[in-house]
Amino acid sequence: MKRLSTMKQLAERANCSVRHLQRLCAEGKGPPVIQFGARAIRIADDDGDAWIAARRKTPPGWDETSTA
């Protein structure tokens, strides 16, 4: 069974605010959500982890092969 996270839990893992995450989801730029009711929204941990990993970028000038 997949584990589900709240918006608050995922926002903490992504190091952003809940409101920012809600805005991204509303724009279609956030992770897929599961809506159980009018206010009960959850995100599958696998989807949240994949969304966070997809946003990872290597800063210019950094060596992409190093593991610092």
C-alpha cells in the first residue's frame, strides 16, 4: 500500500511553504494529488519524491559527476 502525505508534510520535505505548493498544484506544476473530499487532499509519497527529484538542478559551474 502506498503511503500518503499531507500538503504540509510534502512542503516540509520540499522546503517550501504549503501555500506555494498549493499554488503549484493549482497551476498544474505540482505533484498529482488525491482528493478525498472538499478539503482532504493527499499526495502519494512516490509521486512527491518523483516531483522533488524532477525539480533538482545542478547549479552552473558545478561538476555534475562529483558527490559532495
